[in-house]
Amino acid sequence: MDKNMIGKNAGIIWNLLNNGERWEHEALKAASGLSDRDLDTAIGWLAREDKIFFETDTINHKEYLYLSLDFYF
């Protein structure tokens, strides 16, 4: 795996997250068709660029990912 493939996979995840909803890891995996490794490296890429946020639902004990939308005017 190289940086280009990780970047491409990050783009796939970015497009899925772009709907404004929170996603669970398994739902992203199913929707993207990526393996665990490919999905996790793409998430790492986006996290390193501060493009996504992670949220824990303490009631349901679930982890969610969602897109960081920063608007600059």
C-alpha cells in the first residue's frame, strides 16, 4: 500500500461522510467496500488532517465518525 492508495481511500471515506451524518466503523466499512486495514489507514489520513471527528455515545457505548466542516470566509 502506498500514499496514493491511502489518499484515494480517504477520498472514498470523505465522500461518504459528506452527507452530514455520524457513521459507525462497520457502516463505513460496508458502504465503502474497504478492508479493515484500508479503512483504518484512510481514517488515520483524515484524522491527521483534522478532517474528521470521533464521538463516543456513552449510553449506547458506540463510537461514531463524522466530517469536520470548517468554513472560511
